[in-house]
Amino acid sequence: MTEPYAVPVPRGYRVGVWEVCRPIATGAFGSVYEGRRTGGDGTLPRTAALKFLPTGTGTPRQLTHLRELVEREVALHRRLRRPRLIRMYETLTVDDPARPALDGATVLVLEKARGSLAALLDAGPLPGTGPVLLAQICEGLAQLHRAGWVHGDLKPANVLLMPDGSVRLADFNMAAELEGTHAYTPAFCTPDYTPPELLWSEIGERGRRIRPSTDVWAYGVLAHLVLTGAFPLPGATPTLRRDAAAAYAGGAQELRLSPELPDAWREIVGGCLARTHEDRIGTEALLRRVSAAAGTSRPPRIARIPRIPRISRVAGIPRARRRHRAAVLGAALAVAAAAVLVHGLGTRADRPPDAEEAAPSATPAASAYGAAELRTDRGVPVVHRRLIVDAAHGCDKPDVTPALIAAMLKVESDFDPGLSDPAADEYGIARWTPAVLRWWMRSDGQPAPSVPRPPFSPAVSVPAMGRYLCFIEPRLEPGLTGDRRVLIAAAYRTSYRKVNAAGGVPPKYRDYGARVAHYLKEYTPPGGK
């Protein structure tokens, strides 16, 4: 392994009738291994993907969230058995008091895939096989929607390719059953595939409210990417594309699809990416148009999928590659419970966390993202690396660094996305006060229309921290005593006015400043700042 596994399981370990063979993928809170069946009555396959989810260890808040996401995916697997959805064979619980890190872990035994669409896209667009791939993906969405479920996190890393050439949808930890016209999911999203109305939507006690049109928007983005190799909205980074989505939704920008997109698919993608959810094409109409564009009215089969050297995402969980990858997931919240719960549990195999995805041809491995500015061996959760590094890069002040943001998150919450301190009115990984977060959560510089309600996902909290630190830095007077990065951190905890008045870190916050300084040193690479 080239990066620490969230749930280290030794080769040869037995759980039920399964023996662990080799590691396949990991996320922040769980790991997946290839499993070999050693017994049983032959009704189970010889090999499977074993997802180890540590639901027996962790803080109460983390465990509650983790179990909720596990239950979502297990419930969907048990209730829906469809040809376009990855299959679950059984669930197991580890009973091994001698191994505290494993004792009580939930193990999902899932169908083992050949690879993911994300890995296939590493080689570029798929104008040849793309249409039939997209037809199968759309069929899977239609199966979900007819059954009254919304996927909630459709993206290439969550589309699996099977040995027989068929496609399966996976990663159902964000899936939710409809209650009338809406469903509710945890406060996590992958911005590139999230419709603009949800990017800054209010998060209620039950999470984020979504509709089937959420999956339709994601499908439009995915189809454009598959057929052209580019995202439909402009921007070199997820943050810029998110801003473009907001401008498009507000009428300030038109949708300019790639000229390489065939005419039939241009109409389909345009229908998926309508500005408002009311104007988007419905799932059944979408399936009819996609089937016509793909040239089939029956469930299509892929004639031949190019060879994928290594499975990059099996059963929906991000893989740790052995070498630098071009290419998440995920958030969040994340990954993903049965998707290995990264970023609040939702990551990707070949890409940084699903909270902030990058173009498939340009993103290094999640575990090494920003390695020149943020150490990879000091405990910064892999799932948060992209958010942290991108939040720092969004500021043009040299003292606002990835190491500073990581150090502050460590001191503020110990990287706990579920932190809740009602007595102080502070919530989430960056300990935001809702009335303050309102002014920094939007990337367009405008306050949110209302005070947001917790929980606050890392995808919201971390970029907002970067914006606020960038605001603070030029307001600190020159000549203050101490490391300017620590002064910025102290101003975040109190205010820049109090830091200026004290001529440095105020006495009340010196312990806080010392802890930030300690982790700054821990997280800064040799020779870096």
C-alpha cells in the first residue's frame, strides 16, 4: 500500500466465509479488499469486494453519521435488486476483541467490478462506446427513480464496469427514498455534478432536500464529459466551474456546450442542464431520448470496453494507486458508507474527494494532492486534502497556506465534520457560527439569503474558512509580534481588531496559537512555508 488504509486488514484475515486477499481501495473511514470465499454452499461467488466500515469505533457523532449512511446503502441494496445496480450478497459484523480497530466493523460483501467509468475516462472521451454506456447508466437511473429513490451522487467514479461489459450504478450512501416529490440526504455534494440550486441550499435537520432532477442534472454533466472529455460549464477548477454554474443559474451566463457534442446528445444534455429543476427533462422522457440517440430501445450491451490495467473503483470505493495517477468522491460527507464514506463518506477512487472533483485528465491521487505544500504523512485526512489545498489556492495571500488551514482544522475540530457545540453556537469541521458563515459560504462574495442551519459539510466550511482568512490577512497591521500565519489563525478565533490591539496573539488565545503553530510545523513539508 502506498497510503495508510483507514481500516487496515491483514492478508488472510477471515470474516464469515471470506478470506481477505489484497487491498483494492480506501477512503477516510473505510477500506475495501478483494475477498475469496473459503466455504459456504456455493450460492455465493468465488470472489467479492469486502467493504470494511469501522462502525464499532470512533466518536459518538462520527459513528452515528457513519451508521446512518451505512443503513441508507444497505436498505437500498436489500429492497432493490435491479440489473443496473451493484449487488450486495450479505452483510457481516466483525467479532474480534483482540483487534480493537476491527472489532464491531460492518462488512458489506458486494459484487466485484472490473473497473470504473472514472478510470476509463482517464484515457479521454468515449465517442465510440460512450452512447451505449450512457444508455445503460440512464436505465439504472430510471430503475432507481421508478422505485422511488434518488441516487444523489451520480458521477463517473460511481459507475462501475462489470466483467461482462455491462454497467452498474454504485455508491448508494447518499441515496434517499422519495417522500412525495422530495428526498433528504446528508449535507454533502460533489460540486461538478450538483445542480446550482443545491450548491448553497439551506440544510435542514434532516439534511439536504433533493429531487430526481438532481440526478438528471448530474447525468447531463456526465454525458457531456463522456462524449467530449470536458465539463459543460467553463473553468479549470471545480471552484471556477461551480461559480460558472451559479452565474448560469442566475441568467448571467449562457450554456455553451462543446461543438464536439453530437446534435442528438446536444438536445439531451441541454434538457438535463436546464437552469431550474422545473424545466429539466423527466427521467422517462430522458430514457426514451437516450435510447434513441444510442440506437437501441432495449437494455444495451457494450460491445467491447478497453482494458483497464487495475480496478480503480470496486463496489464504489476509491482505490489507492501505486503510482501517480492522471485523473475523486467525496465527499464528505464526502464518501461514503458503502462507498467508503469519504468526506462525510463519499470519495472517489482515482480522484480527490468527491467534494471538489477536477478534470479527469489533470488530477493527481487524492492522497498526494498538494504534497509540495501539505505533508502526506502527518494525519491530514485524505478526504479533506483537496478542499484544504484549493481553499488556500483561492487566496492570493502567501501566508494563507494549505498547512495553515489544515493546522486550524486540526485545532478547531480534530477534522470532525460532525462537530456540534451549541453552547458556543459553533458547528462543523471549521467551528463556524451560522451568522458568520452566512457571509463567507458563497464564492461570489455575496451573503447567503438567510442564516444557514447546521450541520455544515466540509465542502461548505473549508472553502469559507479560506475566504475568511484571505479577508483577515491584509487587515492585520504590519509589525505585529509573532508568526503572521499564527496571527491570522488567532484573528479567525477572535477578530483581527483584537489581534491588532494586542500587538500580537491576545493572551487569552496564546494556547490556541501555540497549538496552531505546532501543527503548522507538523504539516509543512521540508523547505516549505
